[in-house]
Amino acid sequence: MPQPFDYNCYEFPKNLLNSIDCVNGFQQSLFPTPVFQYELKDTSICKKISNLVKKNISNHEKKWEEYRQIDCHNTLTSDDDLHLNPDYGCLLEVLNPIIKTTIQVLNISANEFDFLSMWSNISGKGGYLASHCHPNSFLSGVLYLQTPGKNKGKIYFENPVDGRSNWQFDANEYKASMFQYRSWEIEPKAGTILFFPSWIRHGTFLGDYDDEYRMSLSFNIMPKFKCTTNTMRYNLQE
């Protein structure tokens, strides 16, 4: 189990400190936003769940064609109670240990968790999801089931720090700077799993999938945590 993290710290090398007459120096990134990325070793579960998604959306091809006429996002979203469907039990068995590991790394007082919701997204050519967040949830995730085409429609996360979007400049020597990006993009593939704080705004870019669909499964999670701080007491473990 990796050590839990609270912040990132970079210590300056001694020769640099000597050149500026300092005995110590370091940079602390005090409020990081953790985004976890996993790649499944066995992606056969993705094909199985893809077939379930199509099955659970009765006449999904017809519904998708009707939906695209009224929604420019070109994405069909299912009901959000798939985690209650016994057919998805095989997927929960795959996700549960990954979620527990993620929660442990976050170092919060929770050993168990609840799925609050789970739903599928089917995106056609030009399909995308506008910037949004997931209210009434602590941790959100997405499993990519099918990602056809060269342009897979990257997921992006917006910089949550107020004021960062006021500045844009080139980084020194073409190296990345913490102030350089308004957003961060990830190109998924089948079997990619992402977890992130539910409050961070995110979306997907336009995709070009030819005659196939991009399919993903999203979910919201609430750890069964507790807080014993006075005036802020909260206990989901009872």
C-alpha cells in the first residue's frame, strides 16, 4: 500500500541554495486535486458490460437516433441505478477492491463505501459531454467500455483553483508549469478507470467514432466515513 499523501513537497538542491545564501528551501503544493487512473489487466469485462448496457437500454439504437434530434451533445445517458441490477455484480467485484485502495490512499476514516448511482453513456459521432460536476457525492469515477476511432473524445478536468484562469504564459524552457494549464486532458482506452473528487468540473471533447459508439460507465461513491471534530460531527459508520 503506498503512503497516503497530504501535499507534494520539492526540496531545492544544496548548490542552488548556496548560490542564493539560503540554508534551506522547498516548494509545497498544499492543496492538490487527486485524479486516479487505472488500466484493467483483463478488459473482457468491458465487452460483457457493453452488451449489458445495450440490453438495458431497450431499443437503444432507436432511442439514440431520436435523442440526437433534440440534444446536440449526441450522447445517450441511461437511468442511474445500474449498480442495483444483479447483472452488474461481476463489475462491482472488479471495482470494489480498486475503490477501497483509492479511499485508503486518500487517508480518510472509512473502510467501506456505498454506490450512490451508476449510469452508462453512449456517444455517437461528434458526441461530447459539457462541463459539469456531480453534486451530493464525494468521489466519482468512470470506466471506459468501448473507445473506437482515432479521436476518442478526451476527458478534461478544469483547474479548480480560483484565479488560475486569469493568467496564460509560456513556461520556461518548454517545461510544464503549475500555472500554465486551465485544464488537463486524458485520452482513455477500453479498460481505463478514473476516480476524482465529485466537485471538480469535467467534460469530454467531441469524438469521431465513425459507425461505432464510445461507451462508458460512470458512478458516484460515498465513503462511510466519520468526523469527531466538535461542531462538525458526522458518522456514516453506524
